[in-house]
Amino acid sequence: MKYSDDRLADYTDDSSIKRGSFDVPFLLITLLLLTIGIVMVLSASFARAYYDTSVTGGDAAYYFRRQIGFALLGVIVMLGASRLPINFFRRFSPMIFLFALVLLVLVLVGGVAANGSRRWFSFGNITFQPSEIAKIAVILFEADLICRFRGKMTTFKYGVLPFILIVAIVDILLILEPHLSASIIVFLLTVVMMYIGGTKLRWFLVFGGGASVLVAAYIAFVGYSNDRFSAWLNPFADSSDTGYQIIQSLYAIGSGGLTGLGLGQSRQKYLYLPEEHNDYIFSIICEELGFVGAMLILALFALLIIRGFWLAVHCRDRYSFLVCAGISSLLAIQVLLNVAVVTNTIPSTGISLPFFSYGGTALLIQLGEMGIILSISRDIPEKKRVKEKKQKKQKTKSEPLESSV
């Protein structure tokens, strides 16, 4: 879906136009996925929450209650973001991007270390992951650059170089944490934004070749990534260590069969499958709801993503289109990569499933992103109304000429 309509402005002054209501189908699908996700967090997490007394105090509903709190706060954030005009986000996009970079630097110094990574800030019982802000910051900032470089995106200087610098700076900081999954997502997001922004195809071939070399070098020289790559190729070669998690995930998926064991009836969540309420919650979904339930949830994600792109192509300005398409692409990338990881289609990279995986930062940011799309959707009915008004005016002007003839 490449953007080529030069008739539309880069953005429209929202203050001069009456805004409509937000897109109800998009909101309803989002809330439905969020509700199902909260239920699955309860089902997937209560065994570990009951066992891990050092964190939860033996409260089986610990993760569930916190996820509800994050969800309620996230809905408030989403509705608040839906009230802000899209030009607000464009105006502050450079500062948001700079803020994200500062956080990525600070987390390397003062972040909490866990499992060999330093990705989080800790504020009491609340942890905060800067990489989630970096993803939306990249979308907002790159969309602004594409609008500024209108008509020049086919050149290397404007259509390639600035985006290489952005992805290089952000990904270097993410790899230092290390946070491989976030660096992959930022890279893919940049590729998407460049493509819909008008970058020539030949530059993607060069870009892709260089990226392939870097990924190969990373896999060869970075230990934990190399172990995950080996586990992906043959998890049963080291079933008690590097291949353990993916084997348990496959057991969970296979146990579900067609219709599943039933909600709450998973066996793998009883401390067999690590991260069962987080990155690997889709495995528990497959085990409890079966192939049918898992496909229905993926169908809801597909509907949400398709609706997001539908809203994008109906936007009344270039910046709105780019942001809406970018956020929809981010959602699609995360869902596809998460499902690919838990089914061992690609090596494990620690990618969460939007609206389902436990985590406050991710859920708040994701719902905030949905709020931005809802904000964009509020301008679409007005565009239709203005178009109808112009057509009516043109028809009125042509009537006297027809009568005189």
C-alpha cells in the first residue's frame, strides 16, 4: 500500500475543521481483544503467581489484578489520545523521538538487570520498558520526515540516509541492552515506513543485503542469540536447557487439538512452560481453546489490522495516513512474530502478544497507539461530509447552465 496521492496535503489544520466521532468497529474489536486477553492472563498466570511467593506473596490473582489495573488505565489513555488532533503528535514527534533515545541511553546505565539484559526501569512494583516508547516514537518521527521530504523520497539523501541513521541509532542502543526482538521490530517498521513513503525499490535490495550481513554476524558472535538459533534448528538436541522452552510450547500447542482442553484446563502452565503468561501466552491459548479458539483470536487481530489499514487509506492527509499505516503495521508485525516464535517457525526473540501478554508498559503504549488511530478516524467522516458538500455545490452551479441550454 504505497502512498502516491499527491493531491492531499501533508496535514490539515484540525482546529479549523469540526471533527466527527471515532471509528466504532475499531474500538469494539480492540476492547474485545483486550477483554479476552485479560481472561487468558488469569488462566495462564494463576499457577505461577501462587507458587512464586517472593514476588506475589502467594496471591494466585496477582498478575490478573495488575493486568486489569493496567487495562483500565490503558483505556483511559486510549480515549485521551483519541481526543488529541493528529497534528499534536506531529508537532511533538521530534521531542518524543529524542525522549525515547534518552530513555534508551539511561536504561543502559540505571536500568534493572534481569536474565542477562538491562531493559527496564523499576519504580517499586512497577517496571517500565523504554523500547515500547521507541517503537511509536520511530513511527511518529519517520512519518514527519516523509512529509517534510515530499517529492524527494526517491533520492538516497532524503529517502534512505535519514532512515538508516534512525534505525542504526535506535537498534544499536537496543542491542546493547540486549533486546533483539525490539531491534528487529524497529528495523521492519522503518522498512515499512520507507516503502509507503515512496523510497525506490532498489534501495531496499541494498538495505536488505546489508541487514542480512549484520544479522548473520550478530548470530555468530552474540552468545544468547546463537543458543536460541541452535535451539530453533533442533530443540530436542538440548531438551533440558536451550530447547526446553520451545519444546514445552510445542507440547502445549499439540495438546490443545481442535477444540482445546477447556478454559483454565492447561497443564503446561503448571510451571512446565516458562513465560506462560507473557511471551508464550499464545501456547496456552492453543492448549485451552484449541485450533478453533486460536484461529478466532487471530481472526480478530486480522480484522483489527485490516480496519486500521482501511482507515489509513481513507485519511484526509499524508501524515495521518503514514501514522495509521505504521501503527497497523506494528500490530501486524508483533502478532506474526509472536505466533512464529511460539510455534518455532523462527528463533525465540522474546516478542509479546499485543493485548494478551502480561506487562504494564506494553499494554499502556499499545492502547495509546489504538487511541491515535481512533483520533485519526475522527477526521474521516468530516472528509466525506466536505466532499459531499463540494459535489452538491458543483451540481448547484451547473443547474442554471443546463436550464439555459
